[in-house]
Amino acid sequence: MKLLHVVGTRPNFVKMAPVIAALRRLDPGGRHVLVHTGQHYDRMMSEVFLEELGVPAPDHLLGVGSGSHAAQLGGVLEAIAPVLTAEGPELVIVPGDVNSTLAAALACAHLRIPLAHVEAGLRSFDRTMPEEVNRVLTDQVCDLLFTHSPEAAANLAAEGVAADRVHQVGNTMIDTLVALEDRFRGRRACVGHGVEPGSYVLVTLHRPALVDGLLLGDAMAALASVSAALPVLFPAHPRTRAALGAAAGLPPGLRLLDPVGYLDFLSLEADAAAVLTDSGGIQEESTYLGVPCFTLRDNTERPITVERGTNTLLGLDPERIRGLPELISTPREPAAPPPGWDGHAAERLARVVADRLAG
């Protein structure tokens, strides 16, 4: 097989590490090219993930960096087209919903290179989110669409995607958690930040709707209120830290951290009393880990996490953060992970790819 994988951001690496590994095991003599667009270029947001996940060094590093939606799309399109032409892959595989994914998909469509999408069919039905537009457009030009939850196939059918292009394989991000579980369970990263397992709230917030305006200040004030009852650990995405500035005057119970490596983050997540986030991937991770998740958004493209009872939508309303101590204390029935969130999704995906290219 001649395959080319495109990654660009922190979640991309987590989703694609098991896919790349499974395809290499299935076809060790094949050509497996890794392209890193550099959409995340901070070491703690990218390089450390390549190291911790065992992903091979990229064959091509495009160095696109940050910028507006248009600048990133244009930069990846311009940089990746000659790579695709030179490598001549039989299939390009892209994950998720970031700008790098859509740009690579558009380049493949123009060059008539077959394309596969990992995590296809997820929908928030909110076209104001750039990620939603990226998801919808990518799925429309794909030849193979790999889904990880039942509603995704229904979403694709409603958009006219032929059923023979859609394959329910499960969640490759959970493959990574399963593979790393022995390394992050018992790691107790929280102790290094002065808190005990089960005693704190872990926070990640980065979406423009929250961090690019007055809502971020409201959220910080509400988190300060929560920190009077429970310590709050907040590893800040570079975008969020820039919006917060010096973050002077934070109460001692609210601890703003630099981004952490993936193993340390999983340790913090697994040992938290609860997670507050606006991230899609963390909604999934917390569902597998059995940690209550509270999502500061009006919608989610992962409704299965809400159906399982592990995730609660708070809306885009920072005032609701103040109720977290009471919400956390409410007993919840443990829920089993959704079907296909079992550590073997990448193996199922690899077999589909091999069968497709064989014949």
C-alpha cells in the first residue's frame, strides 16, 4: 500500500497514532507517509505527542503555524499539493475537523486522490462553528468514511452519502487510551500540582466563542467561585493563555497551568472529580474513563456521551459553572463505553483500507 496520513493538531495525533500503527503492522513493506502541517507548533501541543505516542517522525513538516481560518486553509493547500503530487499515494487518510483536515481534503479532491476520513459523520448542527463546516465539507469529498458512533452513519445518510462508503469501526482515540492505560493509571500527576486524586476539577477551554470575548472573564470569575469548594486545575491552551494575559489576581484554589504532555493530562483527567471543557475529544475520553464531564457549549457533535449520562451540556453560560460542586456531588450510575470504544477500532479500520486497495 502507498498511504499518506495528514495530521496537524494535538487531537489528530491521538486519533491517528493507532491507525498508523495498525496499517504498518498489516503492511510492513508498504509506503506509509506522515505529513504534519504544523497547525499546532508549540512543542507541548505537538512534538511531545509524537514522542509519547510512538508516532514516527513526519516525512514532511509543512510548518503552516497559526493564523486565521483562511490563512491556514490557504497555507496547507499551497504546501501539501506538491507533496501529494510527488508521493502519489493510493489513499490519503485525514482525521477530525481542523483546518488542516479540510485543506488536505480539498487538495485531494482537486488532484483526484482517494481520501478517507477518520471520525466521519459527527455533527453539532451549528454551522457557526468552523469545525462543523470542515466536517461537512470533508465528508462530501471522501471515498471512505470511518464512523465511531451510530448516529454518525444516520447523519451521513441524511446528507446523501452512499452507504457503501461508510464503515462503522469505532473510536480510534479510545485505542490510544487503552494502549496507554498502564502508563497513566497510577501516574498521579495531580500530586505534583498539590492536590489529591478525586479532589479537584480539571478545566480545558479554548473555543473562540468562549475565549475571544467577555465570556472568558465571566468563566474565570465562576471558576474562582468553584475553587473555594474544590481546587481547579486549568492547563491553558496557548490561545486561552494569550486571552487571559498575565492572569493576575487568581485565587489560590484556581491554578493556571502550562500545557502538559498527553500522559500527564490523561492522569489528571482520570483522577479528577470532574472535567469542565469545551473540547469534543475530552467529552469522549471522560466517557471512557468514567469521569463526569460538564461541557460549556450549547451543543455537541458527540451526543452519545450525553446519552450515556457521562456528559452534561451546560450551554454557553459561564454562570452555570458556579453550580459544579453540587452537580459533582449528585450520584451517577456508571455507564459502559459505547460499542466500538474498545481499543480495536484501528485494526478494523486497517482491514477496510486493505480490502479496498486490494480490490
